[in-house]
Amino acid sequence: MFAQDNKQPSAKDAPGPKPSVKLYSIFALQRDKAFTGEFETSKSKYKFTFAPKSAQVENGKLRLTGTFSVGARKVENVVATLASIQGGLGTVPTAINERPLKSSSGLPLTEATDIRGFVGAMYFHLSPIKAAALGLTIDMSKVQLNARLFPTSETERELQVVFSDVASALYGATPNANAAAPHLAALNQIF
């Protein structure tokens, strides 16, 4: 027989979790040329924007450099390094769908695979952000930006195609930074 220790509080009386002092992950939607979203701390909700100003390839990975802002406060030269991608669902972007079909693997091409595939989400590791410059007290030294592409404008549709082409060149079966160069130039022209 087991004896219950009545000195310990029951689960219903136990204190709740302490608020996190570190921000780990934030979600954003692509809007125009930027990624916008909202995150919550123990004190409040904050709307943010990450606005890329340039794109380059370093060590075979896409890196976007831009401004991270919360309200009127901002931090310049924040680097977002692409860690992973997720394919898109739904209608294939017109610019991708109109490309000539070719199949070298012998497997059938579907509406959103191989050269018809496109990026639906991108996961970036952000460089450390000085939260005090944004008026925050939370630790933002290692934040992941989870960016969903759901284009609603011509600029957003164009960026989705270019991001898809960069991802195909850098993260495909045979990564090729040289093949990504014209797409990086297109990204930089848009930014």
C-alpha cells in the first residue's frame, strides 16, 4: 500500500510555468517584400517585421540581411540564414507552371514536384538581436523565423518564384551556388 505525502501540493494547486525569458521561435507571413508577424511575452504582444535588403550565398546557404523592427524601433543588419524549406501546397505559381516539362528520373512529374515544386515556408536562423534596442527585456540571441509564403500580390508571387529557384539551386539533389547567382541577382533587384 502506498501512502500519500500530503505536504506536496496537488497538480491543480501547483504554480503554473514561469514565463520564458528567451524567445526561440516566431511566425511570420510574407507581406510585400518583408515578413510580418506577432509574438507574445509575459508582458505583452508585439508586432514585428523583418525586411530583407540584400541576399547572398555563404557556405552554400541563402542569407538575407535586413532590418528587424518592433513598432518604431529597429535593429539593422540582422542576418537570416535559411536552415530549411517546406514545399508549397495548392496552385503552382504561373511562372513555374509554364516552364517546359522534362523528366530525367523516369518518375512522373506531378503538379508540385521536381521542376513544378515551389516553396511554401522557409525557416531562418536569425543572428543575435539586441532586444534592448527594440525596448524588450527578452533574450533574442537565438531566434528562428518561420516564414510562410502565401502570396496575395504580384511582388509576393514574384518573390515566391525566385525563392523557389534559389532553393532548387542551393538545396536540391545537386547543390550549385553558380546556378543560384541569377536568382540572387533577381532577389537583390526586388529588395
